[in-house]
Amino acid sequence: MKDTRVVVVMGGDPTDRAERTADVISGTGGTALVLTGHPDAVDSRLDSTEGGTVEVRADDPVARLDAYRSGAADPHDDLLAALAAGGDSPLSAVLGWEYARRATAARYWDVVVVELDGDLAAVRRLASAGELASFVESRWPAHVRFASMAAGDLADVRVREAHRLALLADDVASFLAGPVEVTVAGRAPERTAAMAELARGGVRPQIEADADGSYVVAYPSPTMPSGPAAVDGDMVTLDHDGFRAVLPLPALLSRCVLIGSGYDDETGRVLLRFEPDPDLWPPNLVPSGFVGRAG
């Protein structure tokens, strides 16, 4: 079966995005699905009539949230209600991406286009899966969820819901970090596109080993984070003004501890320094001088 191309069009106004979407679809050819908050702004070059090659579907966050809550173990749970509050909540955004993910997985269309309003608002939506996963992990760590889920239907209702949220966020994060293209119709397209790549987890770190046995990890970032980087489980979090990027921690560093972070203005990279955790490495593999630093 054919692979479906996925393109996110962001920035500008509805007309700008509609024009860029038409360019994308014209360049790809074949059939297309357009997910947009402005279905009335379709470019005239596209055949979106009934039976045409382009299908346009309205972005409806309220309907998505209602459908998700109806399938919850406890649809009236206070926490779920808080997560579902507002059409721009992380859960709403993740559900929108899940819709796009499933449409892509169906391989029915040649291209799936997701139009996003604004610049920073669009970046926030791209960062939503990491934000939701980080929220769940901070309250119900994976080992707690899996231990509880062993009880099946007897597991705590809220933990079961947290597990469902975690699986959803993981599926969406994997989808967004994959071969998703981003095109910007508004101002400062290069910087905005770079922020979008960071938010969706599409960046790849560079790892260098220092002579003292520590590691320096560099993540590309067009702006300096608003605070120090942090490690949460197997993820690195980088807080920026307006959104939080949650990125996978390279497996090599899973037995290391973060000892410092900084930003290199010249290269546009966040620099993180890790050193082996003596409690997690065999004694003969721990560089001299690191013993006693754990904890």
C-alpha cells in the first residue's frame, strides 16, 4: 500500500494557510484530506466538491473531547474534566493529532494536511503529546501504572485512565516525531519551523564523550530555554516561553545523571552534560573520580 504524506501548515491567516495547502496538494497530486479550523477558506484551486479529490473536515475539539470522555472508566472524574477544559487544552490537541494519525495509518489519502492557527499556538499544539505524557508521568509513573494495571478491572479507576492517557500520548508523540513535514505560511518562517521541529520531537541530539568520561549532548534549539533542562524518566524537558519540549533521552544516557545545562548562541544548541551514575554502572566501567557522586 502507498505511504501517506503528512504536512502541517501553520502561521499566517486562514487564506495564507489555504494557499499553502493548495501548493502542497498540487505538488503531491492524488487524493487529499485537509483538517482545518476554517473549512470555509479552501483555496479555489482544490476540488473539494462531493466526489472530488480533496476532502475537507472541520477541526472540532469539543466533539473530540466529548467522545474521549464518553469512553472513560469514569467520564465525570474531576481530573479528566480539568484536562478536557477548553478547546486548546493539551488533551484536545493530542486527540486532534490522534485523528490525523489514524487517517494517515489508513493510507486512503495520498496526503493528509493539518492546518494550525497562529505561530506560538501551533507550536504549543505540536508540543501537546510531550506535555500530556509529562503530566501523567509526574503523577502516575510508569512503574506505578503497570503494577496497578496487573489487577485488570480491579485496578484503581484513575490509574486506569492515566494509563489510557499515557498510551494515547505515546502513540501521538511517535507519530509527530516521525516523517511529518512542517511548512510555515506566516512571518519568520525559518525560526518558527525550527521551533515546530523542537516541539514535535523531530530533532536529533548529538552526543560527544569528553576525556573525563562525561558526555555532552546537544539539542538544536533556535532560542534559549527559559530555565534549566531537566530529566524526567527517559525524557528530557526543555521549557521555552509558551511551550515545553519533551524529547527522548538517548539510551546511552539512561544510566547517567544530568549535572548541568547551558545554551550556545553561536550554534543555536542546548548543551547538556551527563556523567555516569556509579550506582548503575559496574565499578570497572565508572571513570576515576565519579565514585561517590551519585545520589
